[in-house]
Amino acid sequence: YVPDISEEASFNTVPNHLRGSCATASYVYDVVKMVSIIHKNEEEGAILAFLTSQLEVEWACENFSDADAVVLPMHGKLSHVEQSLVFKSYPGKRKIIFCTNIAETSLTIKEVKYVVDSGLAKESRFVPSSGLNVLKVNWISQSSANQRAGRAGRTGAGRCYRLYSESDFSMMEVHQEPEIRKVHLGTAVLRILALGIRDAQNFEFVDAPNPEAINMAVKNLEQLGAVKYKCDGFELTDTGRYLVKLGIEPRLGKIMLDCFGFGLRKEGVVLAAVMANSSSIFCRVGTDEEKYKADRLKVPFCHQDGDLFTLLAVYKEWEDEHENRNTWCWQNSINAKTMRRCQETISDLENCLRHELNIIVPSYWCWNPEESTVHDKLLKRIILTSLSGNIAMFSGHERFGYQVISTDQAVKLHPSCSLLIYDSKPEWVVFTEILSVPNQYLVCVTAIDPDALCSIHPMPLIQQLEKLKLQVKVISGLGYNLLRKFCGKSGQNQQKIISLLQEEFRDDRVTVEVDFRNKEVVLFAKEQDIEKVFGIVNDALECEARMLRNECLEKSLFSGKPGDCSLALFGSGAEIKHLELEKRYLTVEVLHQNAHELNDKELICLVDTLISGVANFYKLYGNLQVASDETKWGKFTFLNPEYAEDAVSKLNGMEFHGSPLKVVPVCSSSNRGLPFPAVRAKVSWPLKQSRGLALVTCASGEAEFVVKDCFALGVGGRYINCEVSTRHENCIFVRGIPMHVTEPELYDAFRSTTTRKIVDVHLLRGTPIAAPSASLCAEALNREISSFMPKKIFPAQNFRVEVLTPEENDSVMRATITFDGSLHREAARALEHLQGSVLPCCLPWQTIQCQHVFHSTVSCQVRVYNVISQAVASLLESFRSQKGVSYNLEKNEYGIFRVKLTANATKTIADLRRPLEILMKGKTINHPDLTLSTVQLLMSRDGVADLKSVEQETGTYILYDRQSLNIKVFGLQDQVAAAEEKLIHALLQLRDKKPLDIRLRGRNLPPNLMKEMLKKFGADLEGLKREVPAVELRLNLRQHTLYVRGSKEDKQRVEEMISELVNSTKYNGLLQLPLENACPICLCEVEDPFKLESCGHVFCLTCLVDQCESALKSHDGFPLCCLKNGCKKQLLVVDLRSLLSSEKLEELFRASLRAFVASNAGKYRFCPTPDCPSIYQVAAADAESKPFVCGACFVEICNKCHLEYHPFISCEAYKEYKEDPDATLLEWRKGKENVKVCPSCHFTIEKADGCNHVECKCGSHICWACLENFRSSDDCYSHLRSVHLSY
């Protein structure tokens, strides 16, 4: 006994359940493992291992491989030639046989020395409580276990390994249960009643069956009309007496007798025979490829009415084959032995009918499988009558299968069912038995006509049952992104809606399925609920569609501090939906005590219902949050500030899932900061004046040594006094420190004087002063730094200053300055200027200290780090030798690797970052042939396989970004180059080999299309291959899809041949005509198709990109709309993101902004500074002028006349002054004799009184009477005396 090799389990249940399929149940693994152990450790001798089914045997043979062993299967469906292989000898190799219980008693293999017994067997058992035959795995009996052990060492010593415990063996039945207790007792009870015994319960059985089984048999006989209750017991009817004479199972006999009544004698006898042998007519053995071929060969026989009709068709064709029936069976994967057994059964039945009932069975057939006639209806009615206890109704959904009426359990059709070939789900079916492996399946299923049910069950009962059936409603015409948002991440939103519906309608079967291929949502619910379900799901879809239509990107007009920039909402149609110039908020942040546990969809719908104009939302996920953000749910952006304010007022404090919502305004998050790898510097200045005292903390026990070393230490031009502190352990008390000396200077002085460790330096300061505001300090720092920057008119693009508001007990005011990493020299000069200086708003002792240590962080995912770890380690090792440089490599809880760099200069930081960034950012693959559809092949199974193969070959990591549709390669430079080349080659090959999927089922296709295709072109599709030799074909029977690989012309030819077959197939449905496949822009056949989200129209990808490029260059064509005739729906933001790169999208935004300003020329204007991106609002004609201070270039503009701001003067007067500065002076001079112009400099002179000699500011001496100009006053006076005779 070897019980430990398998999982421990109780005896009363099968110890291990299946893992995925019956071929991989855990006990199968245990058997294979035990065989492997024996093979490796035991001496020579054949091994016989017992499993429960053909499928398990084949799986074990496929998965056990060893060069020193010959592995053979043994089960009942093997041919005589295949079975004979187990008796042969194989010198030099061990023979290993995996078998079913067929090898228990029926054969002896002399070389078997070891037996592996799983202790299990699969058997069919009649379950009286349900009235159904069930095939399932059970424990064997002790006698069977001993029989299996006896197979070992028939000719010598042997050993049996039982994969169960001894206690399990003791709990097994001693002998195999009598057959009468496992089978339907119909035949036995019928014979008992024929003996005149009116109550079968009183009959003395040798091994008495379950009384319930006897009652069920009597009930079934009564339903068949074979017995009737009379007086105090049952007696046979005429039908019953006929059945006794036939001597076969009552249901089969009833089928025969009913067929005789309708003139279908041949059909009745054959149907009874094939029904008795239904499980072994089709032969499906061998390798996966051989099984796949057997499945294809079965398809042409499959009948649309079910399995029994299929078996009839097989026998009819076999009987018509007069030459070599064995060859025909082999060619069609039919079991020739079973067919002969059916023939013998038919012969016996014909003889019995002729002698017992005087009925002659003709040799001709009335029924034709190729034509649908009244005989089909009659046969279905007959089958229904005989199997009236085995009726099942389709539940309405494949997942739930059929509802068995007698047991009220949901059971699926067996995968081999003929109805599946037609993708047919008849409302009502009958079946012969239920197969349990352990999933339950209906076996030998036949479709029945609903109107025939009235003869079995009353109509009210049928109607009541049909009300329980799930109805189907389809919502079509939906976009891919809408469906993706409806499903949510990993289908979470879809599952939440399903759970809500199931709870609402108290039905676990209610479900919602999303079909991305057909862009549909399919609803399943009961008839009375389907409209309500439709309403709920349609509302959810409309909510998502509205969010997509309203989705906007919040874009800053220029780089700057969040909250200080003007914003624009860039939305559908590439239009500017709102321009926010007054710096009001458009975005709010939502916080909740249980943010991670909230139903996201419920919160979004709440906001969308209460507040109009939701433009976008952003949900924070756990791996992006830090501990302090645990209450943050995410953000909502609105179309205008009024909506955002409304959200704050309405939602803030609202009770939601047990806690109040907190809604706060936030600044724009779209501004990504500076357009460069940022580095930071910290500056500070004291708020409390130094008292000239300090505490210096030393290493333990070293304070006295430091005092000795620092005797007569000079700091700041003075000697300081050091002594060991009596109040603080390991501290030195320092006196006499100059007031301007800072902690870093004192620290450096001690470090340069002693070799002992200085832990900390703390200056003792006085009381704090009233500090200037943070904004005032920030403006002062901006002015100090701007003069050192190259772009003085746009300083925000070079650096950013953030001053922290001090807390109550802070002794230092702190600020952070973020510089452009490329401006390291300018930053160094600016910081050198700041060091030791005092801001204009501060006191003289508040000198600025610059921390000449800069930090910067680069990070990457763990999969990226895995392929670049050696290169990163090498780089970091090289950093060690650089003075003033340190680093820290860490991995956070979310698997992100971060390298924090520290250096004493911005250039050093930039130099350190550059090689790390190259490694961690990877290389984006750009290739002209990598179109959108080609890139998306990476999501296919072959694409994923190629990607992984390239990664393994090159040692790189390849990331496919589904949002930006970019491919990035990470690794060393040579490896990245190799990976890029290989991946491009693989993708282009995939593109050329991408299979064409030809659907063989659908609403507008004949249901028997796949069958007709295989009949016409053969099971191996030889007909198609002869016509198109270079093509590669693969048929998926379950999905009813033909995959075609080859050139474009070959694919089109195969598609045409299937289309011709569709048109030639007799089908009453309306066939879907091929749609026009022309791009509405170029009017040519669509290449690299792109489907618009809003309307679903398909264009060439390049045509849509060209449409965007045209609008971008011409600043016209906004809004961007669908160019399909009569459509005019706008392109959504999700379309623009997929069509354009982030750089092109930014250019399109700028073009749209220019178009927006141009179309609103009277309302908005760009800042007049050349290339300045800022916009201001023009003042109304009747409004007062206001200054506009540009946040990008800081120029001041009058928003009415658009000239430089002019306080205390009207726009009209200022314009006149700008046009002619002397116009007002000339107006003032009119009529004034005492005002004249200097003839030399033309300066206006007003003379109040005095003589006629006037000296101008330009130095000229003027005669006021005649305005003659002189060089000196004497000359002027001489002129006055001689000419004017006066002064």
C-alpha cells in the first residue's frame, strides 16, 4: 500500500477531483509518478497500471516518456492489431502498459511483474432517485483489487503497488455489487409481471435491489404503456406482452413498436440497435492529430436533429457500402466491430419479430438523412415517448446547458453531441443518460418539437417551465473602448454589474456578456426580468458613453507651478471645450475613509448623476499610492469651474458607504513640470537669531578628546570656547560663536580640526521674529535667480521656486529650487550668488545657506531591472570613485527599483542620471512597416510566443504599452539592437502569416455550413488545398472557424470559395451581403483598418492620421469629425490617443488652441510676446481696462487696447500718445503767444515774463521777438539793441 503518493481523502468519496479535464485527475498523476519510480528503481519486468478511462490511458501514454521503455495503451476501443502490441516482447526495454479494467480478468500478459492499482474504475449506474443512468468514477471491490494484484507475476514473483491505504481496502465492498443493483430494472420487472406476480416488491430476488429502483422501473413501464394498475396490482398491457416477447430493454422495444405503427419498420429496428451500442460506434483514439481528424470525419454524418439521427445516418451509409465495409469504417473512424454487432442485433430482432409477432421488416428505408420530411417529426415524437422521463429544457445560456426536468439540475451537452456541429440549441431535448466525469453531460441527445410535449406534460406545466428559461437581448453598435470601460480592469466592472443584477432579481443565472468581436453586449435573464436588466445595463453603457464623449484632457498653456498656469480642456473633435484663464479650479479630489473598498462605478455614477459636465476622472490604484494617500480615491475634472464648485458644495460631507465624502479643489495635474530631468537644491535662512552658543554631539566617550583637539579653535574670525557639557551626555558646550556663523560652517570647522566623529551640531537661538510671507520670499528668490537664467522672459521654463510656510516652532525658513538639469552652470552661479546673501524682505542676520547637495531619483519596474541589473551595478560602482557622489538602490513594496542619486553639483547629477535613464527608459521601436494592426499582433498567441522567444534569445525585456501602442525594449545596447531587429522581423512575418478567420456560423449563415464544407472539400479540406495549394488551413470545430494562412490572394480565393458554398446551400434565412469595404476618405479598399469609437465607421489608419495632420498644419478643420457621408460625429479623445503619438497630440492641441483663439478673435488673444503660449481674455467694449500679467513671460498688457498697461490714462488717449506724442502739446499751444519752439532743438518753451533774451536747455540763446538763434548772451543782447531797440 502506497497511500502517501496521492492526497489524503476519505474513503466515502473519490479522493481526488479533476484538474481541468478528466485526463488530468490527480490520481492519474499519482499512477504515472508511481510507474516512473518503479521504472527507475526496480529490476526488469513489465509494468501494468490501472486507470479508469480511455482518455486517462492516452494522457498517461503521452506524458510518460523514457528512452528505455515502450509505453502502450490498453482499452476496449483499440483495434485488434493495436491490442496485440501488449503481448509482444521488446528486448532491452521495459514494457509499460496503461490500461482500463479490461485487463483485470480478460487477458494475461506473461511479462508483467509490477502492477499499479489506482483503486478506481468508471462504471455506469442507474440512480433510482433521479431515474437516470450516470457514468462516474467509483471505488472498486476487494475482489477486483485482488484480481488486479493477480495480474503481477503470473509466471513468477511479482508486486502490486496500491495507491490507497490498507484501511481504504478494508472499507471496500468484498465482492463486486450485483449487476441487478446497478442497472435499470425495466426488463426484469416486466418479466416478473409477465409471470403473474402483480407486485414486483414481493418477488424474492437472490440479491434484492433497492425498492426505490423497483418502483422507478414500474413507473417507467407505466409511462411506456407496458403495464397498468388494476385492482390491487399491476398487469401487462398488449404493449407489455409484445415487449416481453421481444426480450429487449423496454424503451428500445417501445421505440420499435411505435415505429411499426407509423410504417417505419426498418428505422425502428435500426434505431433500437444503434441506441443500444451508441457509446462505441464512433472511434476516437490515438494522438491529438488523429482525434482531431476523427472529429472532422464525424461532421458529415452529424444530423441537425441530434445523436440518434446521426447514428441512423451512419448505419444507413455503412449498410449501403457493399464492397469493403471494414475499409470504409477505417476511412471514416467508425468502429467496424460495433457496426457488425449492430447488424447482428438487427438480424436477431428481425427473426424475433418474424417468429413472435409475425412482423416482417423490409430492407428499404423510408427516412432519408439528406432531406427533412414528415418522417423526421414522427421519429422525434417516437423517441420522446420512449424517453419521456429524460426531458431537458435549454436554460437559455451555454454555460448552464439544459435543465433536466425530472431532477431540476443544469447539465451541459456532451462535447461530441451532433447538435453542437450546427451551433444549435433546441429548446427541448431528450437524452439516454447522464455522463459524470465528474462534470456532468447529457449523452445521446435528440431535439424534440415543442408541440409534441403536450402529449407528455400538460401545457400549463410547459408554459411555467418556459418562463424559467433565460431570454436573450443584444445591445449592438458599441465601440471597443466603450466595451473596455464597461468591463473595467480585469472585468471588475462587468462582474459588479452581474452581481448587482443577480442580487436584484434573485437569480444566479442572470448574466451580461461582452462580445468584443461583434462589438455587442448580450444580456441573459428571465422573460419578466429582461427589460429591467436591459434598462440597467443600457444606463451603465450610456454613462460610460457619455464619459467618453465628454472626456477632455486638462492641458496647461505653458509650464509653471500647478495652480499658476492657465488651463484648456482639450476634448472630442480635438476642440477646446473650455479655456480657464482666471486660475479657477476644474478638478476636485475625492477622499473617503475606505477609499480602496468603494464601488468605483457606483461613485462615478453618483457624481455623474448629481453634477453635470464630468470631463474626466482618474482613479488612484494601490501600487501608485503611498501610506499618506490611503484615503484618496481619485480625481474628477469638470467642463467648467461652476460645475467643479457645484461638486464641492454638493458632494463634500455626503454620506457614502458609511463615511462622509471629502471633496477638495486641486490644481491641474496635467502639468508635468519642467521639460527636463529635474534636479533640486535646498536653501534656508534663520528665523531666530543665534545666541553665540552651540551643542556639539560626539560619538560615545569621545567628547573630552574633541575638546582637547579643538583647543583655541577659530571660527568666523574669533576663537571659540569648548567644554564638556555637564547636562548632556557625549556633548560639548561651545561659547563665543560669531552671530553670522551657521551650523554647516561650525560643523566643517570641527571636522577639519579633529579626527573624532562629530554626530550633530545645534546652534542655540533666540525667539522667532515675524517672518515675511512665503509668496513674498518666493518672488524675491525668483528675482534673484532670474538674472542668471538664459530665458529671462520665460523664467518658469528654467527653474521653479517653492517656499515652505514655516510651522510655529520652526527656527529656519526653507525653500526648494528646481533647476533645468542642462543649466548646471547658470544654477551654480545663481546658488553661489544666493549663498550668504540676504533677501530684501529679510533682516541682515538672516543670511541664506545653500545646500550644495542635489538629489535625483530614477526608477524602473522589476522586470526591467532584471535585464539591466548588471549594467546598473557597474554604473553605480563607477559612481563610488567620484567625489561628493553617493547613491542608494532600493526596491519598494510594489516591486519598483529606485536609484536615489546625491551630488554636490547639478551637472554631476545630470551626468549621473543620463546613462541610468538610457538603460531604464529603454528604446521605443519605430519602423515604417509597423502599423497599428501589425503592432497589435503582439496581443495574439503567436505574438506573445515570438515576444517571449526574442526576450530569451537576446536577454532583454520587451514592453507593449496598450495605451500608447508603443513597443519598448530594455537591456544592454547590443542586446536591444538585436532584439529590435528580431522583433521587427517576427512581427512582419506574423503580419504576412496572420490567418484569415472565416466564421462558419452566425445569425446570417446556414446552420449546416461547416458540415457542407467538409462534405464538399473533404475531412482534410483536400478540395480547398487542390484549388489553392500554397494555403495553410486549420479548422476549429468547437468555434466553427476556418483559419487560413497564406498570401492575400490565396486568402481571398478561399473566402470566395466559402462564399460560393454559402450561396449554394439551401437556407431559408437571409444571407448577409458583403459590406462595401472602401475607406470613406480615400475611397479605396481599407488597409490597416481603424474603427472610430463614436460611430463605428472604418477608415484606413493613415487616412485618419492625414486628416489630423491636415488640421494641424492648416489650423482649420476643427472639430475633427467622421467624414462618412451623413455622419459628422466627432472623433473622441480615445481615438486621437490611438491615432497620434504624444508629441503629435500636443501639436494638435496647440493648433486647436490657435483655431479657438482665431474663431474668438473678439474675446481672446495670445500674449504679444513672440512665441509666448499664454492667452488672455479681451475686455468688453463697455468694460474698464484691466492689466494682464503673463504667467509665462511676465509682460503686463492692457486687456482692452492690447498695448502695455497704462494706469491713470484712458486707452484712447494712450493710443494717441503712442501714435503722435506731440499731438497734445500742439493742442495746448494753440492761441498762446507766450509759448514758442526753440529753433535749435525744437523744444517747447513757455515764457512767463522778463526780457526777450531766452536761454534754452540745449544751450542756445534765443531772441524771443524774432526767434533768431545766437551762440552767447552777449550776441543776443547786441541783436536786441541794434534790431529791436529794446531788451
